[in-house]
Amino acid sequence: MDEKLQEDSLDARLRDEAPYIDDAGFTARVVQKLPARQVRRSYRAFLFLAITLAACFAAYWFAGGTSLAIDAYTNMAMMPVTWMWVCAAGAALLVMAGGLAAALSRSRGRSR
Amino acid sequence: MALADADLVARVLVDDDHHAFAELVRNHQSSVRGLLRNLVRSDVTLADDLAQETFLKAYKNLRSFRGEARFSTWLYRIAYNCFREEARKRKELVGIDEAQLEAEHDPQTVDPALRHDLARALELLPVHERSAIVLCCQNGLSHDEASRVLDIPLGTVKTNVLRGREKLKKMLSAWGSN
């Protein structure tokens, strides 16, 4: 019985005598040493979009500008309706696939 | 409302949120620094350096935290590995002077001017017993969790806790402080 009491009192002392260590700037020092934050995804996406738009504009400009747009409009107007539907469905599928991929990668990041 | 460790970890992983990581450090700094102070025998500067290294390693390897164990257990494991790496360089962190330990058991040789307390008794234990006692009795880990932190079999943890306790009791009774 004495043995048990002694053991309990030792355990209690071990627990009680473990002091709470005051932060005293420790957290700030750790955070200061963290590697710089990665470029945010939204910023990267914006950059990617800007480069794509600039490339499109350059292609449009060097390919003859206005005449290219008129030719494209005429070609599309002459396109059979079935083809128009196929193109629209293809574009919709592409957008859906992109959205799905983004959602999946985000949910994977959260579950880790 | 304070966020749970899992939410803070998710924020760090998804948004690289330094504020969330700072919250994790604030929540666990005391126990990690306390563990390391016990392991390095109260060398506060070295313990804090190792604690800093522990949190930086935790940040870099956060993706490998699967959430199967408690976040604190995972941190203790990193802290213990940091200590082991340091102990390989400094033998005095692991070694124990057996003659000194015997002298501490003998009430005739105890220096009455010294304040002999539990912390001093803990310092005199060999590192494997000290780490098991600190993790299980001070930090509240189960034997199973401690065996994962220390990377030793469960039976060895139980033996180390038992032997460490016996030695502590002997020392404290020899000093008349229990």
C-alpha cells in the first residue's frame, strides 16, 4: 500500500513539477526563420492568364489583325450547325475538366 | 475560439499560412522545450536551439504528418531525433557517471548545500530512462506512444519507466525529499 502511495506521489510530483515555459519571443524567432512564403496560387494563375492573353494578342497582331478576325467570323458563320454544337460541347467539357482538376487538387491539399 | 491542431496544419499546408504555424508553435513550445531541457540536462540554450530546429524541421516535413498520431507526439519524435543527432556529437549528453550516481544514493556523501530536488534526480538518470520517464510521466504519453517517439519496443519503454522510477525513489528517499 505504501509502495503504491509512494508511486502515486512520485507521478504527481513529476506532473506538477514540469513547469510551463513562457514563450518569451521563442515563437517569433521560429517564425522569423521559416522559409519565405511560396508565391500564392491565385497570383500564379493571374500571371499565367496574363501571359496567355499577351501571347494571343501578339498572334492576332502578327497574323494580320482585323482581317483575321473578319475571316474567322465569316468561317464560323458558314460552319454547319452540327459542327458549332460539337465545338461548344468540346469547350464546355474542357472547362468542366479544368474545374474538376482544380477542386480535386484543393481537396487533396486539405485532407493531408 | 482556438483552432484544433489538425485545422492549423491544414491551413499551413493549403495556404502556407505562417500565422497558423505560429499558433502551432505557441501551443507546443512549452512541452517541446521542457522535454529537450530534460534530455540535455537543463542546458537551456542548447535545449532552445534544438527546439527551434525541431519546429523548423516540422514545418519542412509537415506533409509527412498523416494525422495518425497526435501532433504533439509527432513533434516529440522530431525533437528526440534532433537530440539524438546532437548527442552523437556530444558524448556528455548521453553518458552518465556511475560513481556520481552511486554517491547520490548515499546519504553520507550528499552535499547538504546543494538543493537536491526532482529535477536534479531526473538529470542523474541515464538518458534512456530519463526520456521514458519524461515522456510518460511528465508529458502524459502512453507507453505505446513513447515507444513510437523513442523508436524502441514497447516492453523496453515499460522497463525503462519502471527502472527510472525505482532510481528516482531511491535518490529522493536518500536525500530525504520525498
